[in-house]
Amino acid sequence: MIGENVTEAIPSPKDSHRRATPVDVLEDSVLIKRGAVQLFRLVQLATELAAAPDLDALLRTITEGLTRLLVATRTTIYVYDEKTGEIWSRVADRLEIREIRLPLGRGIAGQAAKTRQLIHVPDVSKSEHFAPEIDRKTGFVTRSILAAPMLNMKRELIGIVEVLNKKTWTFTEDDEELLRLFASYAANAIEAQILEEAMRRRERMAAVGALAGSIVHDIRNMAALVNGWIDLIQPGAAAGTGSTREIVDVVHGEIDKMVDLTEEVLDFARGIEGQVVPHRVDVDRTLQDVLRVLEREFQINGVKLEFVPGGAGPAKLDVRRFRRVVLNLGQNARKVLPRGGTLKVTTRRDPEKKTCHIEFEDDGPGIPDAIRPRLFTPFTSAGEHGGTGLGLAICKSIVEAHGGTIGVRDRKPQGTIFEISVPGDTIGASGQYPLDKA
Ligand SMILES: Nc1ncnc2c1ncn2[C@@H]1O[C@H](COP(=O)(O)OP(=O)(O)OP(=O)(O)O)[C@@H](O)[C@H]1O
Ligand SMILES: [Mg+2]
């Protein structure tokens, strides 16, 4: 505790050295009974934790169980992200599934993470550390907080567990003790689950890699064959005019997409870092070319595709791979947009940072809350479209292999905006920029 008072609601059994009166005995027996019930609930919760099938279920079990155990209103778990030095919340309870990030030291949870101490704040209005922006974000009104660091066996920080608003008066010393005890147990359960998920993911990726490797080769050969046959059926069709030529173009295009897709999975499973072969290209022109591939698909589905180039300038891109990012983002939007919906692709250059920015803005239903925190990780998919959930993970790995970033935000009043930024290449004093040959 740091300088905050705990108001005890019930007398401590430590006072029992006085001569016991019938009232004392009665109180003691009530306390013992209450303690036994708490202990029983704690053991029950520990058993439930052990049975949780995945990290989401585990975090949900902890938050719901602790809220019940400590007779509170809500529990939030923050996971410590070693890479960024922040703590972030992935699941709180059924009402709160948005991601909240706090640097160490910010808010009560951030303080508990920084000091690695249990912190009890009976009244947040009197606390200098309370961060009101979280309440503003979630619409929840916090009155009191009990926050404990979750440390693993090696005393490393795994996260913070924060219990809010004791329903009966205020949190007691017993509550503090119970939370302290539970936090270390939860830390180990969470760590084990994170490790297991990473292992499961690696195994899955290895399996996908092996499978993709064996079929990519065959598919490439078959595609070359089919392409050859099409040209044979209709000699000179590719050079012809009108509908025949259009049909042949579409079939060739679809076959290319199929080959691309299988290669994409293979690339991803093997990891594409170090494999990127960038060339100096004009970002706007490259985008224009790739978006043309999507035009027909959008047209058939009655979805508008707008391109508003804003002079993004040159960048070093592996066009074949960058194409996949654009196709993935385009197809994702197309899948969720109803007839009449719009995907607008815009570009701009940040002259100060020398970066190229591309935005994919749609007026669709928005990213489902349930998958938001895991959006760019493999096998995250939602909706009835039956995706594998690899698209955005692939986009992220490709953009990052170019030294860029990809992010997502909500569009007002509705829809989603994906933003990509990549380092721009130099532009001469005259404003001219010669490009590499394709
Ligand atoms: N523009 C968008 N608007 C709303 N939801 C989206 C949008 N883009 C992606 N999503 C959601 O994110 C999920 C993950 O997308 P991702 O591209 O990673 O996988 P997928 O499209 O489901 O499968 P795959 O791309 O592997 O075929 C989608 O299932 C969809 O629910
Ligand atoms: Mg997709």
C-alpha cells in the first residue's frame, strides 16, 4: 500500500487475546465460516483456471471469478508487454473488450506495474495516480481500486490484476491478502497459457508451411498449363478485341491470383523477412495497377472502389509482395461491404518524415470487437465469410519487412480505416525521381 488508508469493515481475529465473551465467540465463528467459504471459492476458481482451454477463456475466468470472490463490480487484467514497456488490457468482462494501453507508472495499474506493489485506493477522487481517461473510454465509473502485480516464479512481471468498486463498503485487509495470493497463481497460469499458445501457433505454422510447400509447386505447374491451354483454345485471343479478350484476361488474372495466394501462405509460413526484393517505384502508379485487378470483383458485387492518389512519391517496394497487401485489404473490405458500399483508397506523402501513406477507408460495419485485439495475428477471423484469418497477419509481416507500419482505426460515423506507412525514397531537388525498370 502506498500511503492510502484501508477502512476495515470487520474486526480482526488478532484482537482475540482479550477474554472471550459469547459475542466474541459468535463473531469468531462467523469469521471462520466466512474464511472457509472464501477459501473454498478460491480453490474452486483455481480449478476453473486449470480447465480454461485458451488465453481468452483463462482471462475471462479470472476476471469473473475475482469479481465474485471479492464482491466487487468489475475486474480488469492488464498484460505486460515487455517490448513496448506498456501494460494492455485484452479482456475485462463481457462489457469491456476494447484494448487499453498504459505506460508503466500511468494510472493505478501502471503504478502497480512500476512499483510491483499491491495498491489499494479506497477513493479514486483522492488519488493522484488515478487515470480518468480509462473511465471516459469505457463509460464505467470507478470508485475504489485494488490492484496487484502478477509476478511469475522468477519474480518477472506478467501483468496487473485490478479489482474495481467493492460492493460492500470498501476492500479489506483480507481482500488484499486474497488478491496477493491469487495474483501469483494467476501469473503462472497466464504465463503457461501464453507459452502453450505460442507453441500451438508455431506447430500450426509449421504444418501450414509443409503443406503449402508441397502444393505450391504443383499449382504453379498446373497454372502454367492452364494458361497455355487457354491461349490454344482461342488462338490469338489475347491479342483480339472485345469480349473474348476480356474473358481471357479475366481467366489469366484469376489463375495468377490463385498462384499468388498459395505462394503467400508459403511465404508467411517460412517468414518473409530477408526475402524482400525492393525496387524504386512510384507508389501511386503501383497502387493504380494493383487496384485495377480488383475492379471487376468490386463491380460484380456492386461495391464502389475509388482511388484518390495524393502524390505519395517514390518508395522501395517489392511490388509482388506489396500487391498482396493491397489485394488483402481490398478483398477484406469487399467481403464486408454491402451493395452500394465504398472503399476509398487515398495516398499522401509526409515530406518531413519522408514517408508514404496509404489509407483504405470503407463505410462498412467496422471490425468486430471480439477480434480487435488480435487482429494482426494469424488465424484471427470473424463473420460468415469463412476466411483463414491469415490476410492481415500477412499484410503486417510484408509491411514490416519493408520497414513500415500498418494500423487500424474506426471511421466516423461508421466503417474502418487501415493505414499503411512505408519509408519514402529520395526525390531530387527538381522534384523528379527516376524509377527502377520493372
Ligand atoms: N475492412 C474491414 N471491415 C470490417 N472487418 C474487417 C475488415 N477487414 C478485416 N476485417 C475483419 O478482420 C478479420 C481478419 O481479417 P484477415 O484478412 O486477417 O482474415 P480473413 O479475411 O478472415 O481470412 P483470409 O484473409 O485469410 O482469407 C476478418 O475476418 C474480418 O472479420
Ligand atoms: Mg482477409
